Amino acid sequence: MNPIELSLFASRIEAVCDEMGAVLQRTAFSPNIKDRLDYSCAVFDASGELCAQAAHIPVHLGSMAYAMRGIVRDVGWSPGDMVILNDPFLGGTHLPDVTLIAPLFVAERLVGFVANRAHHADIGASTPGSMPISRRLDEEGLIIPPSRLLRGGEMDQAMLDHIAGVTANPQQSRGDFAAQISANRTGLARLRALIEGLGEGGQGVDAYADGLRQLNDYAERLARSALAAIPDGEYRFRDWMDDDGCGHTDLPIEVSLHVAGHRIRVDFTGTAPQTEGNINCPLSVAAAGVYYAFRCLMPAHTPAASGSFRS
């Protein structure tokens, strides 16, 4: 693709994410999603690399992108499947943020994935709120490892009943899950139409995959250029969390940046160790925070893609 074609291609992929978000917002039941807009939508390639995301909640997808390759590798995908998860140690954030991932098949080939993550008002925590008073992960609510909510387009009703059943408002929960499913189906339909417009059968699939590769390579070039503009050296900063909700106060967060050309090493040595309350971050969430901070330094037209974060 020439630069103009690549720019148009990137805009079309981003528009798919935007439309997924519009569907999710307009069909959700809970104020968390439809009013507070606490959700995110994204497109991934067949290997699980992030290729586009809407400007929703960056930390959602930064953490999911960090773990998506493993999720893609460990699941045997079929058309019509949809996988659900919220486990923070498998690419989730906190338990109320529930993710649905759907594969896209064109010409009998796995082409990529669409995914959305939405903050549910309740997921069965021991106390109300998205940051419950808890000392163990299971006290924050139901932990959902990657599991098929839909298989071949058919809902696993027992699984949905179990998840909705632990919440304070099962009807609202079911409505929000239906909205997430609809958003993914919209994304699949729009991507399929895009691919078919690039060529018939395998030709369109190949053109689409090549476009995604070029998009990520372009994002990498822009990211390296932006990071290279930061003067070489070591930069340090320290801040404190007031408390962890369980009586531990003044918890330090310390970071040092080691800049050498377009490479930056981020070191959190000096940060408080794991604490008793529920403010601990798994690696994927910490990485997402770092990704977002550096993304803000890049040109506005940098694609929101995995290429921006290649080492």
C-alpha cells in the first residue's frame, strides 16, 4: 500500500472499533457502560497482535494486548465462537472488567479477532463497588478464565446463568453481556465487508493481512522516532498511594527511565511490594500503564497498534 492507501486502511479499521463502541453503548443496560463509557473495543490480527483500538479506556486494551497472543494460542477457535474472561493474570484488569473475544473466519481461514471489554456494575464481590474491601482475589468477585460463552454461535446458557447469578442484578448483567456480543458481531460483519472489498476469497484475506503488517510496521517507525527525541539519560520519579484500603498507608511508587536512543528501560525498583489490599497490579496492567504514558508522547496519527510497543 502507498501512504494514502495505508492511511485510509487504518481509518477503516479504527472505524470498525468506533462502531463496535457505539453499539455497545447504545444497547447496554448499566450506567457504567452506557453513561460512564467504561468500555473498550479493538481489532487484532490472527496471531493476537493489536491492530486498532477506539479511544475508549487505553489501559483495558493495553493489558489485553499484552496477553492476547497466549489466549489466541491456547484456544482452538471455530466460526461463531466467543470467549469470555476477566482473570487479571491472563490479560484482565480488575474483575468487573469482562472481555469477550470473537474470531473472524473468511474463506475458511482465521483472519483475526475482535474484542471488547466492559466494566460490569457487579461481578459478585463480597462488598459493593468496583474496588471492594478485599484481601484475596476471590473476594473481589467471580474469576473467569478464558472460556467459551458461545460455541459455533450457540450460547452456553449454563455458563451465562452462573455468571449472571452471582450478581446483584442478573437482568442488567444479561443485558450488558448481550450488548457485548452484539458489539463483537458488528465488528465481525464490518471487517468481513472490508476484506471482501479488498478482493475475492484468499486474495482479500492476503491483502488484509498485508495491510495489518504494514500498519504495525508504520506504528513502530513513528514510535521509534518519537522515543529517539528524548535525550539520553536516566530519569526518576517517586509518588505515593495514600492507602490500600486495609490500613497500610503511604505506599511508594518509584520509577526510573533509562533512555538510550529509541530504547527505554522502565524500572520500578523501590516501589512498595505486594500489599494486603486490592491495589496490586499484575504485569500486564503495569505494562499497559507504561504503554499509555509513552503513547501520549507519540504523534497523534500514530496507529494504536502493537507496533508502537515493539522492543
